[in-house]
Amino acid sequence: MTIAFTTEQNLMRDSVRKMTQAIATRDYLAAMDREGRYPHEVYDAWVEAGMFAMPFPEAYGGLGGGIVEMALIVDELAYVNYDIAAAYAVVLYTSTTLLKCGSEEQKRHYLPRIFDGSVRMSVSISEPQAGSDVGAIRTSARRDGDGWVLNGRKVWATAAGARDNIIQVYARTSSDRGPHGGLTVFLVPNDTPGVECRKLDMLGRRGTGTYEIFLDDVRVPADAVLGQVDHGWDILMACLQTERLSTAAGYVGSGRKVFDLALSYARERTQFGKPIGAFQAIGHMLADMQTEQEAGSLLMWNAVEKMARGENALREVTMAKLFCSEAYVRAANAGIQVMGAAGYSMEYEMQQHYRDARSTTIGAGSSQMQRNLLANLMGLKAR
């Protein structure tokens, strides 16, 4: 199933890619990766173009778009660079969480500031002993007068240390409501006293950054609670589809770029008197890459279409997240093989896709958890 995009959506798609590519040149992206530099210049251009306001209701200062526009933008940004797309997507799906679950006061306060770039937003769930098992979260929050005090340690938090960032921190507020019943989400500015964000040295995704967060007697006011106290699990479940759909859109965009890079190289590189793409071994690799990328795109847009209709798309989103992430990994691996030593060289773009892609079957829910979820939806849940 394929969505028929409007003229306006196609124009937006083209302008997003051209605008981003004009700033995020190959030299810019290489420096971002090499130096672990956050893409502030690109981010500021997105703000000026209204890209953060695009998928939000006009009542809060948005431009009245929705999930289709969000997926289009992430897809196009990821074609430029997967790490670039992450800088956009993490703000979008956490802002969507705020839209769905925040109070009216929170939405009116934060959303316009996200749109004008004065505030960013990210999320922190994982801990050293709580990854896929969210119910094992140990970070605590206790009432203190009119506010709360948070203590704990978080890890693998994308973009947590970016300037002017507010972290949606999942913490335990009750110990007697079961593993999922006592969680609460807090809006914590990353410059709050007691918050330390330490950037981790990762194999890929080095610009937007992955952080470890230390929370030492961090005091936040009562209105820092997102949604209701002890209902953090409900927030997670309500917004997980948007997060995983946005990541799937990123995998599709970057997978398409990997294929284009490999195809271009196979057409230009000659051995034994002809382009290497003319050899069956290489041609078949490219045929498989293109087929998988097209299949992933159809899965992703099928999920988008269902969500756009307001329907529960858990199965479709899970399939898209699973397939598109693994297809991106396979494409990057094949791209290295097609390009040979050039693909392995830091002078070429393919090696960054190889490194960035490897995170996609882990982040936003591992491939193993996606398969477990799909089995559960079939009625095969282990007892």
C-alpha cells in the first residue's frame, strides 16, 4: 500500500533535502562524525524553515501537518545522513509525547519554544540494569514539599547533552504498584543542578551523541510531571508507535542512500574492462539491496497510512521497525562489499553508514524484542 502524496508534501520533501544538503556537505558530515559535533547549523535552518512546527496542530503554533509529514521529513533527512535525521526525530517524537500526554499548560508553554528552537527535547528510559526490561528502572523520585527529588543513573540517551535540552526522565515513584505501575515521567532541563550528562564514545551516531546521565538530588517542581504520577508506563505505550515509526522512516531514507551510493560506484568502477556492476555477482547484490529497500519502504508507509487514519498500527509499526532496521544493516554491509577498500576507507561515506546502521537493530527496541512483540500479537505469548 502506498500513500499518494499531495503536491505540497512533495514540494516540502524536495525543499527539506535540498536545504539540508546545502549545509550538511560531505565535509560537514565528516567533521561532525570525526569531532562528535552536534549539527547546530542544520538544526537552526530547520527551525527557520518551520520543520519542527510542521506536524503539530495550529492551536499550539504548529503548521497543521501530521504523521505523514513527520515521516517524509525524517526519510529525507536520513537520506542525507542518519545521524542528522536522529537530531530531528528525537525532538519530534518526544514533542509528540508532550502533545499527547502533557497538560494544557505544558503544551502551551513548551511547544512554541520547541518550534522556535529555544528548547529541545529528548527522552531517557534505559539504565545499566533496565534496557528492554523497562520495569526494572531504579532511578527514583520522591516528593519533597511542592516538588520532587530525583536520584539515579541513566544510559544510552540520545542527544541528552544538547544545549537547551529538556529530558523526559522515566523514574520510579512507587514501589508497591508492580514493575510497570509505579513509573512517572519528569521534564528535567539538562542544566538543572545535580544533572550531569556525559557523552559516550560510540562506534557511530557521534554527532547527535549518546549520553550517560547522573541524577544527584535533582530538584524539580510539581509541574515537571508529564501526565499523571505513577502512569509513566501508559505514556510509554501511548507514544512508542510514533518513536518506532520515525526511526523506521530514518532506516528507509538511509537505506535508499546506501543503495544509491553502491549503484553509482558499481556503474563507475571498472575492472577487467567493464563496470563491476556488469558482473553477475555484483548485479545480484544490488538487485537484492533494491528489493529489500523497496519492501521496507512499503512496510513503513503502510504503517504511516494506518496511523494517519487514527488506527492502532502496533503490528504494522513493529514489522516496519524490525524489517527496515535489518535491511539497512544488510545494505550497509553489502555496500562495503561492492565498494571494496573504498567503502572501508574513512574518505568515503559508506563506512559511516556501516557504523551508524549497526545501532538500528538495538535502539528503540531491539530486533529480538520486536519479534517477541509480533509473536505476542499472534497469541503466542510465553506463559
